[in-house]
Amino acid sequence: MRPDDWHLTEDVDAFLARAGHFLRSRPGRHIMQLTWAERIRKRGANAFGTAAPLFGVLEQRGEVRATFYRLPPKGFGLSPLTPEQADALAARLASLGDPVPHVSADHRTATLFAEAWQRHTGANPKLRETRLRLYRLETLTPPEPMPAGRSRVLGEQDLDQALFWCGEFARAVGENVSISADTWADTRFSDKRYTLWETPDGTPVSVAGMNPLIGGQIQVDIVYTPADRRGRGYAGAVTSEVSRAALAAGARDVVLFADLSNPTSNALYQRLGYRALTDWAVYDLPRDTSESPAA
């Protein structure tokens, strides 16, 4: 396999025309590529950074075998790769001379690419401590009994509520993003539909969001309950309601990510009917130019 077997483009429509069927054939494992390609298609190439996005497709014998996307400076995402595919891609991207700050993919693929990137650039990959597991809903099993209260979908008139809850979530997970009325439209949070769980007196106590339907699939993202409200069933209730709404919206697949360091949330999602699809990893890829191997 040659590095030039990877075909590169900055045109998201050309990428989707070439690789859309491949991505939709395994939507769970391609959730990040489908999501970000759709965001760029709707918002434009410069919506998430000053540099143009880059997409890649690997074809063999007329069939798409693998894909990637890069969103400077947000990073780089991969479909599942073989060792040979990862090595050819690392060589191709290294030849461009552009930095690849980090790679995000299923754990095996991320590791294969990080090792290949090290061989071709002299980088010293570092696995991030936060490890994720991707879950897919099999059969929704709502909590029994549900906590007292009700769910409420946020509308355009509820922007202040959405700003507050997404800001709380971002701070809780350490996400470096500015969320205000002025910046809202430029964040990844603005294209979601949010549902609150409210106590009988109308106090909001938990939130869950879901992304738009893409390729027959909806991702549940985000789920957040303030620390002082946890352990009362609110997260299970609101996640169940959002999962039900995703199915009602026509999703064939409903997926979500969970932090593996949080056994409570992982156990909750499994009780609701979610089953592990794959583990996810992110490697930071600082380039050590002093030790880069010779061409």
C-alpha cells in the first residue's frame, strides 16, 4: 500500500459523495466523521477554525476502505484502520508537513496511527487519561420507577437555560469553550436539542441533549446532573426520555459516549439498554523536530 493511495480533499461535499455510503454502512464507528462532516457541510469550511478542513479516502479495487477528517486546530479523526492503512496515512500526512495535534479514534486504530506517526515524524505520542466507551442502544429499558417530575424540551425561547446547562457541563468535563449568547452559534452545542428533567415544583435538575439525525443515527450528547442532585434517578430519567425521542425521530441507531473512569454513568447506560460498541482513545501528537527521522 502506497501513501498516495489516500486521496485528500478540502471539499466536504466531494468527501461525502465518495465516502458517504461507506460511513453510513457502519454509522456507530463513524459517528464523529458523520457528525463533523455534516456540521461543516451546514456551517461552512471556516466555521470551526481559520484553516481549511481536510478529508481523506482510501480506495482499493474501487471500494472505499477507510477515511479520516482533520479540523485544524481541533484535531484528527479516523475510521477503523489496519496497521498497513495507518502507516500509509501517517506517511502521507507527514509528507505534507502540517502538524497533527491529536488523533481520536477507536482505541486500536488510535494506537496504530500514533505508533505510525512516531515512526514517520519522531513524535512522542501521549495517551490522554480520559478514556471513553461508545455505546449503542439495543432495547430501551426506562427506569422503574421514574423519579418525581417531568421532562421538558428546550425551545428557542429557552436559550438562557441551554447556555447555563452547557456551560456547567463544559466546566465539569474540562472542555475549553466560551459559551455565551454571542458565541453560542459557533459552538458544537448549538445544533443539539435539549431536554430537562424538572422536579414537581419546576426546578430543573438534569439535562440531556441529542444531535440531529445523521445517516440514520442519533448521538445522545450531553448528559449532565449537578453534583448535589445526583443519586436520585434524574440522569436516568432524562437520558431515557431523550433516547425515546431519538427513536421517535426515526433513528435506527442511538449511540452515546461514556467516560470509563465513571462507573456510575456506565452502569446507568447499561441498565437503560445501551451495549458497548467500542472503546475510544485520544493521543496527543507533539512533533519533536529535533528527532524527526530522515526522509
